[in-house]
Amino acid sequence: NAGVTQTPKFQVLKTGQSMTLQCAQDMNHEYMSWYRQDPGMGLRLIHYSVGAGITDQGEVPNGYNVSRSTTEDFPLRLLSAAPSQTSVYFCASKAGTLRAKNIQYFGAGTRLSVL
Amino acid sequence: SQQGEEDPQALSIQEGENATMNCSYKTSINNLQWYRQNSGRGLVHLILIRSNEREKHSGRLRVTLDTSKKSSSLLITASRAADTASYFCATDAGNQGGKLIFGQGTELSVKP
């Protein structure tokens, strides 16, 4: 069982560069989300999707774009990287919006440094 | 802003002791969950407690929920060195597709 797979695991960017963080899940989950984790800040929600073709903003969406063309994939794009985006990024998925089973499964994370 | 605030931020105990972590939140919730994160890894779900439940057990874990005080606690009994990790509470306010809001976490260190 692969679960939630994130690539790359590590990335170093220069200010102004763009890149896409990949996230794929093989559990046929409807709901997917991206978080960033910074020291002392816990996890903050960037964007989320309740199904293919549907995305919405979380707490800290500025500087990030997402799309959801398939159920399996939910890439996160940084159009012009800034040092403030240095962080650890986690992708997560869950089966759906059913309240009783709102358990999220996380990927291993992508550690991003922007110089 | 964060929904959940956790206390303490860091906790260091000896193997065999109990560890208690607390979480406070601000708005009404459908459920509250606890997750664990080992260093350098993703989060792993531990336990979910619904808003109409007051206590729940899973192995050495006990979670309580007091909706009148908007608070929850996670108790790990007979701790082991392998329990060393960060622990996060997460709240589901019942809107926006079941979006979870995470607290800042408690860093637990269990010394052998």
C-alpha cells in the first residue's frame, strides 16, 4: 500500500524560481489537502480539494496554486518562490467529507529551502 | 489563526511514567483528533473523539473531551522511549468539507 506519496523529498530553490510539489494517493480518496509546517506554528492549511475539479483556499494560500484534474493527484505549484516559503510541506488525503470518518492520511513531506 | 492551542509545548518524562497533553480550541466542533509525528516523518492518526463523546480509549491512549470548556486531553500511560514524538490535536468544525485545523503540537521526550 503506497498511501500518499510526495515528491520530491528535498528541494532547494533560488528566489523567483518556480516548481511543483507532487502528491498522489492510491486510496481513491475524495478529499486532499496541502499543509505547511513551520517551527512553533504547527500545520497550516494552504489549499484543499473536496473532489476532482474542485479546489479551495485554506489559511495561507498566497503564493501557491493548486489544481485537481484527477482523483489521485493534487500538485502544489509555487510560481515565484520566496524565502518565506521555506518550510516542510505535507500532503494529506481522506476518504470523503463524511463527518464520522474524517481521518487524514499524510505523506512523508517535502522539505523546501528557498535561498 | 490556529484553532487549537496545546499545552505544554514540550514535555520530558521517564519511561513508565504517564504523559498528559492538553488542547484548547475556540469554535464548536464535530470531532477532535490526535495525531503523532515522529521526527522527520508525516503525521499519523491516533484517535478521534466525537463532540457527543466524553472519553475514548485506544490501547495505552486515553482521550477526554470537554465541549463546555472547549478542551481535550491526551493521556499516554506507561510511556515508552518509542513514544517520543510530537503530538497534535486537530479539530473538525463541520464545515468546508471536513477541513481539519491543527494545533501547534506538544513535543514529548521519553527517556529510557
